[in-house]
Amino acid sequence: MHTAKAKDVDLLRYFAEDVSESNCKIYHLLTASALDTLLTYNKEHGIQNHFYELMACSDCVYPEEDRMGCENMLKIFGSRLYLDVEFPTGADFADYDISQMNPLHIGASIAKDIHTFLEHYFKCKCNIIVLKSHRASKYSWHMICKTFKDNVEYLFKDSLAVLHVMNLWFEKTNLSKYNYFEDEVEKNAIDISVYSRHKCYRTIHSSKFQKRIHLVFATYYPIVKTNIPPPFEDTLCMQVLEGRELHDIEPIESSTKLRSQNNRKRRVQRTTVSANRKKHIENKYNRAAEMFFSNWDVWQEMKAFIKSKWPQAEFEKCSYKSIELIYLPMDRVFDCPHKKGSGPNGAHKSNHSCLWIKPKIGVMDWRCHDLECQRKNVHKIVPFPYNLQNKLRMMYTHRFPVKVKLGH
């Protein structure tokens, strides 16, 4: 590494390393090639990697001696646009179409959206390197966007210029479809907090401290049929400016949140009688669907049947997507529809299951939240009893007369 430093002194940059669970980091002055060598050595010798890029910032708040290092980095490097995408397993998305997607396809949808925006707004070609670090409780992607004009790569000045682009993207694209609730807070799958001053962005082959879930290569977007990952240096956000150009877009004021008309993150008041109710987006369509079912005696029959099969079902957690679809998380049911788990009777040890109830056709999709089961689309169709099915089908296909009294 010292040889690399002496040889490529102009390419030195800061990388951070996690050294404790309290998010304490130490900072290394390395070249990218030197870090690549270190990561490879650690992997070969069973040593965990916990390294991050330190993003250079034009609004530096470091002490003067460190600020000089940041200023030098800005002279040598520019930044690619990067995304940090994550959401918990079983996230209750507000948008109906998104809620119906395989979670892996949601990541692809976000990649498509940013790809389309960058190509249209900057009149460029865009290729995306997609990295992943999924785990049982969460889906997670890092996306590094490479933009080209006339075969020349264009970069952004720093992370605050990237934040400027992210603001524009949220203003011009409906990204609220990726909203979901967690701990009473409405969040978006696209993490906007990674663009504030001097943020650290995890490198490929690294995990969070002692987590042992490494960031690995997933794919390219647009999709390229290859399993060959890009070179290590190509997966980094900060790239050498020599031979590249900068997009004509200025950095903006640092922020750890995107506060815009999308109102992506806000506290909400509980409106249910249960203190344990799973929060979901409350709009007029959800409320209308909930009122429809709460006043319908057939819904009571449906609940009785569900309770007979899954006594732990908690109907106060239902999310009423429409009058044709209800999502019921079963947080206390760990059984797997196809008995793919390692527990008793094929149950999973930590991943619960859920029901997508479809009254119009008289069936339920029983699914579990295990990552491998979701990847293989493991589910089981559970029909309601024959008499109840007929009752439901008649209700949803019957034409009811409507009387309208016109005033004079």
C-alpha cells in the first residue's frame, strides 16, 4: 500500500473503516487500487471488511488541515450519481401496483426510473452498476450510475451536486409510489440521507460492522447477461476527473432529508382502536374499502374461516388495498406454505407469513417473508369454503339497481 501511495500520490483519497458497533470509524488515506489489494487480502485470510468511501464535499466543515485534503480530492475526483435503496421484508407499500410486485422487481423498477430520468434530463446515455446486500429482514441495493455523452463519461462535482439531481428527480417523477410505513413513520425506499456532507458510502465486498452480509455485485441496468462483475475501481462513486467531464449542475445546501411536496417522511396519528395495528397509508380509497368490509356480514364469515386455519391472525392489522384486495400480515405465524423452513413442520425460525385476501374470486394467497421463498415465488392458494366462495362471487358479479331522484 505504501508503494501505491508513493506511486500515485495524486490519487490518494479517504476511506473510512468501521471499528465498532457504535459506528466509530477510523480513516485511511489510500488509493483505490491499494484498498482493492487490502480487501482481497482480507477475504483470502478470513478477515471481515468494513470499508466506506468518504464522499468529498464542496461545503466542507472539517478542521482546516483536513479541509485541504477535501479540497484536493475535489480537484482530482468527481462523483457519479448513486442510490441507496432499501426497505424491510413485508413492507406495506402505499401504491397498489408496487405492493403487488415481487420485492426484487421493486429494485428493478427504481433502477428503471432513475435510468429514464437521467437519460431524458441530461440528454445522455446511462448504465447502472447494481450491488446488493439482502438479508432476511431487509432488501438492500446500491446503484452507481454512469452517464455518457459522445462516449465521454460525465461526473458531478460532489455529493451535494448529486443531491441537487435527486431533488429534481423527486420533483419531476412520481416517486411517492415507493412510500411505506415503519414505526409510525412514512418512509421511501430511496434513502435521501446519503447526500449530506461527507457521507460514507459502503464499498463492494464490505459489510456493516460484524454483520457479515457483504455488498456484492448483482447485475447491470440495462440488463446484461453476464455474471462477470466490474473491476473494483469501477464500482466506486468517486472517479478521477482526467479524461472525464462535469455535468453543468451546481451543488446545493446540504440536507439529510428531502423536504418537498412529496412529504416523504412524516409523523402520523394513530386512528385505530388497537395500539398494535400495523400502520399503512391512509387515503380515501383505503378508508372506503375498510368501511365497506367492516359493515359487511360476509366479511365476518371470511374472518371466521381464516381464524379457524390461523388462530394467531390479528385482523386489526389488515391493510385494505381495495374492495378486491386485503393484505393481512400474520406476525405470529412462522409456518411456510411449502414447508421450506428449518423449524418444526417446515416452519421458518424468524420469518413470518401473510395473506393476500381476494374476495372477488374467493381465494387467498398464503405467502411467507423468507427471502429465498420470495425469490422462488413460493406461495399457496387457499380457497374459501365452497358455499362462501359462491356467496362472494354472486356479490361481486351481481348488478344492483340504483335509483336516482332528480330534483326539479
